[in-house]
Amino acid sequence: MSLLISNGAGVVKGVQGFVSIRPALERFAANCMFDPTTGCVIWTGGTTSGRGNSAKYGAFWYEGKRWASHRWAAVHIHKLPVEGVQVGHCCKPRPRTLCVEHVEPQTQLENLAEQHERRRVVQSAQERQFYLFVSLGLEQEPPQYEPLPGAVPFYRPPAWFTAARPDYVLPELSDVPF
């Protein structure tokens, strides 16, 4: 017989430690926000810069193990084969380490080559200022990017996100800075 004590927040303490009674996808999505200007689903939960990384990456506990949030999303949401490879960020116009929507499996060589190529791309002063302000947490309009032909600059959340977050309300188009 195991002893379970509820804390009222959907987490119970059992003999083996803390066990969540909420589904993993629901817990994961509760730590995410959708950015309608880029289509990115941004991890807002815990972060880590461990394992030799200087950039912040999302951290998610699943079955007693800490996962990088983008890697967990690649395996459990997007069903990508990531065994033995890295999970790279492929957000446009610039990859974000906290995005869990735009991910793809890459070899280490592909990942490093992509990073090197991104560093070679020249950014305008406006773009550099924008990313500086974002890193400082200040409000700032995003830089003006040329949309792809036929693309709509306002994205809808992915199906997995709306299924796990039925309480999510899509902001009105007038509330989104362009």
C-alpha cells in the first residue's frame, strides 16, 4: 500500500517522491506562451544553462528526469527521431533557445555550421537594439521583416497547444505590435 498526500495543486507526494496527476502535455503547455507575431511557442517555465551551455534552455521534469524543453517537445509533441542527434531551433527570422515549436533533429556538425552561418549574417542596428531590449525585458516593437510571399504575419497557435491549453485566448490583431 502506498501513501499519497495531495498538496491541492495536482501534485501528490508518494513513497517514491512527488508524482504529478496532471498529464505531462498539460503540465508542459502550462509553462508555455504563444507568440502570434512569430508563431513560436516560448517556454516560460524553469531554465538552465548547464552542460556547458551559456544560453538559457528550458528545463522540464518528466518521469523523474530533467529534459531540455525543446528536446522533450521534439520527442513527445512533434514525434521526431532524436536518438543520437541534437535538437536544433529553426525559428525564423532568428532561432530562439526557448522555442519549443520550431525544432528539428540535427547532427552536431549541422548544428555548429548553422550557428556559424547565423553569426556571419549582418544584422541592422535596429535588429541588434531589439534583441538587446528583449534580453533586458523591455518593451519594444519588433523589427520590420519582409514577409514571405503569401505569408500572413499573424500566426495561430499549433493544435497541440490549444488542445492542452483550452483556456488560452488568442489576442486580437490590434493588441499585437507590428
